Amino acid sequence: MFNIPKEREVPFAGVTPAPVGEQPMMITGNWRTFRPVIDHELCNLCMNCVVYCPDGCWRLDEAEEQVVWNAKYCKGCLVCVNECTTEALNKAHELDFEDGVVRLEKLF
Amino acid sequence: MAHVHEITVWTRGVVKDKEGRDVAQALAQAADKEGKYVQAFDNYVDLPDRVNVPVRKYARISDQEIEMRYDYENERPEVVVVVDATMVKGVNVLRGMAQGGVLVVNTDRKPEDILKFVPNKELLKAVACVDADGIAGTATVDFSGTEGGVDAVGLGAGIAAPLLGAVARATGLVTLDSLAEVVKNAPALRRGYDEVMVHSLN
């Protein structure tokens, strides 16, 4: 992080440091109204969700041999559900789940 | 300075942006018709021109002149309206609220299902749930009225109308009759007033 004095703090979209792995100043999980839910039985690891996700929220866990979803950054665009070849991915309403609560203490 | 009733509306960018703005604008205009001093404005910090991003709209109602200069956010909201229920998972919507506030949510679910995601729910005096999507149909996706443009659709043509009815019932800040003068979809407004489920807490 930059060492910015409190009174000179710039709001979001002014300046954010380049992310290494994840971008802690731009958490987008709270944009989501629907989420993709995966059925690992049906998944044939075609990698379409990994390739098409605009935010890189799907990754392959090679040890477990399954794709893993990132709830912290998924915006719920459902591109992965559209691109899934085996109908292993389906959309579900966010309020049906207890998990996936993503809050920014200071909004932007 | 007299007490200023601060109303914060949480909504989602682009898809429900106009609905959120309509709630704030119509509350202010209805209170204006009752002779109150009012303000209504958008939050510019939220960058609303992205789909689904959390954005805020503000309204202020007071019996005397509002002397809050250079205050562009409602720091202590008394009433919080949530236009998309899933936002309670993503944002601490009650931030800054003093004891005894009111939360109005657009949802067809039970208040318990919403309150389990609200971390500081002990601040609330009441929570009101209204199925605005079911009453008024889908949200109007429209850019008219944005950033000073002419509002061709009019206030409260979509889901804002039943939400406004719910706010009138749950808070009593404005009367239903003065809201009916400014809202375009008056039947939906009255249905929201009648069908809202207000649960008192504490």
C-alpha cells in the first residue's frame, strides 16, 4: 500500500496499487444477485468457466481435480453458466445461501 | 437547527438506479407538498454507471431550513430503503444509524431471512418487507432524469411506487395522499402501502 496521509486519501478509481494475486481495494463480491452453483458430478473439466470468467473467479484445483469458485470477487454475471457445456453450472439466488457475505468496511 | 430526517436508499447501478433515485426524489417532493424543507440527491462517490454496483441516493426532510452545508452524504440515516434485497449481504446498510431506525426492504422473503444478514440489527425499531417486484413488475431500466437530464418516464413508474407506499406505512414521514400526487403508478403505491409487512423489533 502507499503511505498516504489520512487527509490526502484518494477515493476509489483515483489511484489503487497494482494487485498481486487479489485486489483488496476493489472487492466486487457485493455486486452479486445470482451466483453460479456447480455440480461436480456433471462437470467434465472442459475449463470453459475458467477461460470465460471475466474476473478469473474460477480456477482449477489440480490436487482435487475440480474447479473452485471465488465468492469474494464473483460479480454474478453468469457468463460461466451460459458457457458451461455439461449443464453442471446453474444459477441460484444469493439470499438462498448463508455464506458469501462480502463487505467493504469503507465503501470505495 | 431542527431535527433533519435522513433517508438513505441503497440500490444497484444502472439496472435499478432510476428506481432508487425515484424513491428519494418522490419522498422529498411529497414532503415538499406538505410544506416541509427537503433535499434529494445522488451519491457521486459510488460511480453508479456500472451494472449492479452498490449505489446510494439520499433524501432529507425537516420542519425547518436544512443547514447542512457541504454535507453530501447522510452520515446518520434514520430510514434505510434497500431496493435490491441481496445488498444486505454485500453492504452494512445500517452504517451510521442511531437507535430506533427503520429498514425497508424490497423482498418476497420473511424479515428473519433478511435480518440474519444485518450485523447491527439491534439499532432497528422496525423492519418492513414489501414484494415490490411482484406488485409493480420489473424495474424500469431508463436513463432519463440522470445527472440533470429531463425525466421522461416520470417518478415512480416501476418498483419505486410500492416501495414508497411501504416507506409511508412504516415511517409516517409523508402521507400516502401527498405521495399519490407525485407518483405515476398510484395503484402500485397503494398496494405497497396495504401489502407491506411491518415487523416491530424490541
